[in-house]
Amino acid sequence: MALQQTDNFDYDLAIVGGGIVGATLACALKDSGLRVVLIERSRQSAAVAIGRAYVISLMSGRIFQGIGIWDKILPQITEFGQISLSDAEYPGVVQFYPPDLGTERLGYAAEHRVLLTALQECLENSPNVSWLCPVEVVNAEYKAEAVEIELSADGDRKVIRTRLLVAADGARSRIRETAGIRTQGWHYWQSCVVATIKTERPHNNIAYERFWPSGPMGVLPLPGNRCQVVWTAPHAEAKALKELDEKEFLAELEHRTGRELGHLELDGDRYLFPVQLMHSDRYTLPRLALIGDAAHCCHPVAGQGMNLGIRDAAAIAQILQTAHNSGEDIGDIRVLKRYERWRKTENLTILGFTDFLDRMFSNNFLPVVAIRRLGLWMLRRIHPVKKYALQLMTGLRGRHPELASR
């Protein structure tokens, strides 16, 4: 698309990255009075076509409700009313149910296309939100009162000026790297194989988290008697699983799921990706904020990563709306630090939780096996422990954004 040169201050806020997290922020601000531009390097149709599904926590569902898109999303996703947590073939399985938390359900499983399509449609008729897509950010120059962002589209280069740049451009964020923000963390010894399957038996809206010495396996129930499997294993083993003959892969998968879902069929391709823990030293600089994977990444165990980004988006939207209503400069570091203080500790807690789960269960060291099985016993028998774990997994601990209470 051709870029149009506009006036001195083109927008109040530029969001780089039009995925689920960036689009959630744009939707949250569409009626704020702020002029927002969403910059995405991929075409919208290509972004929607990603063949992934995610756990959507109760808190994320409430945020989407507050934005006004939940009624469109809910009929196309699966509510799960039971979570089954097990340690390989050990019989002491932990079952979580809504009464354990005092809610009507425990969470949802949603496909990427469903979420992003609803978010994009929410923005279609918003006069305060513009899309620049497909457009690439070439450079960002931070000045005292503005950010000057150089953009490229079809060989055409233009500069736009905005009060604030928000990076939602993923774990390998170019915005974060060029701003000189350092990160801490590590790559795990594991990769994930992701596959969507059709099941012979009904999944009964149960989400499974099965821990094996090689790594955790999550099974998410999807509409149409399908499930998405996220199978974690050491790199070489994960690569071999992806390349296995389909019949052999499904036979091993049937074994790993305890044959509870009956005969399995593949529904689409298998995908392989490495996993890492990453946390940015800071989320903000003057006129810059990081959200979602640009700020932090965690192990996919328990399905926390996307939900952290959605809560980031809701939190910074609230901070910016309040500052704007008070006549403050939304790019001022004092405003942005409020967002960082809110989210940084909560995100670190979840990063530590997921790292602990992966390391505790991905081994056969007997003292650790004994400790983790004691932990499973406590989850089965001690209600406050069980409730605390569920609150952590569903996003109900910590500070709730105002969007989630609308």
C-alpha cells in the first residue's frame, strides 16, 4: 500500500505488530479519543491464517468482554470445565473443576484465526484507529516530544510522528533491539511439536496437561471434536517426532494420551518451534513501551504466554486512557513507568511458575519425583493450595484491569 504523508503529529500512539496482543490494545483504545495507528508487516489475511490455538484464561475472556468482542468469539471456541493434570503414568491424577475456583468454567481454548478475525472486525469502523499493512518499520527516532517512525511499503518510504510507540512485534522484537533494551533468560533444551487432531471419542471439554520426563504435553479441546496438542521434548526428539510417519506419530500420541480419546487423526500439518524464557530488563523508555512477547516469553506449559500479553494490553490501555483524560503526555516516562510497575512483577511470577513446572517434571531424578508427587497430593487434598494454583493459571490473581469488570 502507498503511505500518505500527514501533518506534524500524525497519531498519538503507534502500535508495531498487528497480532492478537497489538490488536487487543488497539481495540481497547478505539473509543479513548486517542488517534491510534496499527503497523503490521504481514497482510491481514496472512496473519489470520496462522494454524495455532491457545488457552484463553478467564481474565482474558473478561478483557475481551470489556472490549465488546466476546459475544462474537464465544460461539466459535471451547469452554473447558475440567483440567486433568498428571505425571506420566502415575495414578495420582489431579482434577480441577469450576467449584474449586468458585466460577462457572475454568477457561477456554481458541484458535488464532477466531481471535484475530474478531479483533480486526472490531477495528474496521473505528474512526480513531488506522491500519498500515503490509508496512515495515525501517527506523524509529526518539525525540523529546515525539517519535519519528520511518516506514517502508512497496518501495515507498515515509516518516510519521507519534507521541508514543508500543512494540508488540514478538520475541525477536526489532523495536526492542534497536532501542538497546537488554533481555535476560535462556533457551530451553526442548522444542515443541504442535499438531491439531481429530478424536474418535468426545473430548468432553477437558483440557489435559500431562508431564513426561522428556517434557510436558498439553491437549486443548477445540470445536468439532478436535484437539490441539503441544508436545514438548528435547530438540532432537521433537524434530524426530515431527518427521515421523503419520501413522507412527499418531500411535505414539495415542499412547501418550492414555488412549482416552480413542483413535486419532491428524487435521493439518505439524509445526516445530523452540521454547525459551526471556524477560526484558525494562518495559519502557521515554516514548516507548513493550508489551507481550516483545517484553517477555515463557515456556508454553500451562498456556500462559498469550494471556500475559493480553493482560499487558489491557493494563497499558488503562494507564494511557487515564493519563490522556488527565491531560498528561502519554509518552512521558512517568506515565509509562506506571504500566511497568503494574505488569513486571506479575509477569515475573508467571515466568518463574512455568519454569518451575517444566524443570520439576521434566526429569526422573528420584528426590525430585518424590517432591513433585507430594505436590500433586497437596493439590488433590488441600483446597487453598488448589485454589491458589487455579487463580494463578486463570489470571485471577494480581491486579485486575478495569476492562475486565465492565
